[in-house]
Amino acid sequence: MEKIKTKLIAIDENYLDMDKIREAGQILKEGGLVAFPTETVYGLGGDALNPQSSGKIYAAKGRPSDNPLIVHISNMKALEKIVTKIPEAGRKLADAFWPGPLTMIFMKSDVVPKETTGGLDTVAVRMPSHKTALALIDAAGGYIAAPSANISGKPSPTLAKYVAEDMDGRIEMIIDGDVGIGLESTIVDLTDGTPTILRPGYITLEMLEKVLGEVNVDKTILDGNSKQAPKAPGMKYRHYAPKGDLTILDGEQVAVRDEINRLTKEQQQKGEKVGIIGTEENMPSYEADSVKSVGSRGDEDSIAKTLYRILREFDDEDITVIYSEGFSTVGMGQAIMNRLLKAAGHKIIYVS
Ligand code: AMP
Ligand code: MG
């Protein structure tokens, strides 16, 4: 791949510098790629209606081209042009959660190239709430295709320095700014009967049920043994993987702590460099080469925001074996455990 010069700029979402936004928008209009902050994680943006731009996104990420991209819009009028129909459920969810960390799947119209949707007749759409992202979408002509701004298989970046680590030399520009949640958007499929969660996120099952009544959850989300193929093509790939070999320990809290310490010693004796991901409460009882707190048990916002950064830090520290506490799977815990299980290749040990 040809190496290109990557320009790094910073934009404060509370004081938008419109000259910088226009410069970034121009790059996108000309078919280039710009990474930008959103309220979930950093996105790797290209013009969603330009098939060449989508091709460049797949190349920059090393992403399989059957894994469709999410199209980002800034207003409801823009939605009408790219879908054939907006079902009632879609209007209700847009009213309740847009702009915000919710992606909906619709039947696509002809203006959306198949390159953007990985060959599918459906299109994933989100209206983000991040002010830099919204301004950039407008400056780019209204439609930005943007997967997470990481090399395929690595944890999604929550800091600009991790975007640069993966994308320097591959894209035209990186916009530094703050991301909020730290996990990718919730994805809901509206094309096939009862609305179904394909990927859990900040907008939880409980929140969706309040608006829609019945909502299904794709079985593959927490079940590593499911024979079924996940409906979001991207969910089948091993994702979010740290370099170290990650195992989750779940069950009664004291037993989990003791077992993590025992396994850590065992691995250190074999010469492994061990990292632990634990909750704040348990920090004093752990000993390893690197011990990191994801925040207080129960403070899901902090756990979501910290998790990917910790996985990246273990990579920087050349940690070879990682143990993590497990988390509750209700509310946003479902999204956290889904990402952790994928990072661990579904290696989980239950202790009591
Ligand atoms: P990322 O871009 O890294 O946030 O990943 C986007 C996710 O959305 C992947 O898991 C995709 O498989 C999923 N996705 C995008 N478009 C569709 C679609 N039309 N139908 C089902 N899943 C989709
Ligand atoms: Mg991703």
C-alpha cells in the first residue's frame, strides 16, 4: 500500500473551528479518508456514496470486504435518500435515541453502493451526537461511512494516539478530540420482523423495549458455542484482540480474585508476563507484572470507557497472558461482556 502523509489536527467539540472542519470535509469530498472522534469510539471516515472511498477504508483497516460499514448522517432528511422505507419502529427509535449511539439497519436505496454495504441490500445508519462528527458529516456532503479507526482485529481506538499508531501513513487526516462512551454503538436490525439487537451497546435492551415493546437479541452475542452465524457480518470475526492471551474469570468475587492470583503465579513461573484487569475494589489484593483497574464494579460507564485503553496498554507493555474479572450481563454490562468475550476468543472460566 502506498504511504501517504497523515495530517494530525485537534478540534474542540465545544468550540468548533469551522476552517478545520471544512478542510477535513474537502478531503472526504475528494475521496480521501479522515479519522474523527464520535461519542462511541474513533471512526475512520470516507464518503459513503463513493465506492472508491469505501474500498480505501477496507484497505486501510485490512478489513474483509464482506464486513459492511455504518453510514453516518446528521439529519432525518438524509435518511430518506438512502433507504427504501423507514418503518414505524425506525421513526420511534430515531425520536428517542438520535442523535446518539444507536445504529439501525434498513433496506438500502440505489444511491448506496454495494461496496459500502459489503454486498448487502441493507444499510446500517447512525446519527452520532458528537458535535465534531455532525459538523464533519455536513462538510463532507452528508454521508460518511465510518467503521472504528483501528486495524482490523485490534481494539477500537478511544484515544487519537492509538488511531495514529494504526493509521499513520494510511489516511489523509486524523482529528484529535474526546470520545465519550468507549464502546461501539448498539446495532438494531429493522429489516426482518421483530427488531433485533445484533450488537449490544450503550443503548440497552431495556431502553429499546421501553420504546418498542418486544425486542429480540441475536443469540450469538454472549454465546461462543452458538452454531448460528451472527446477522451482523462483523460479529463473526475475532475482534478487539490484545496480543496477550486473555482469559475471563467469572463467578463469586472472592473465588475469582483467588483464582486470578493463583493462575498469575503459575504463569509467571513459566516465564509469562502477566496482566490483570480488575475492578477498583479488588486492586489491593492483586499482584502481577501489570495490574489495571477498569473502575468500580457497578460503574459501567467507567468500565466501558477504560476497557479498550487497557487492552492497548497491555500490548504496549508486551504482556503475554491476561486475566480479567467478568462483569454482570444486564444493562450496559451486556455490551461490556460481549466485547470482553470477543477479546478473549470466548475463553471464560467459572469459579465458585
Ligand atoms: P464497526 O464499523 O467496526 O463499528 O462495525 C460495524 C458493524 O456493523 C459490523 O459488525 C458490521 O457487520 C455491522 N453492520 C454494518 N452494516 C450492516 C448491515 N447492513 N447488516 C448487518 N450488520 C451490519
Ligand atoms: Mg470495529
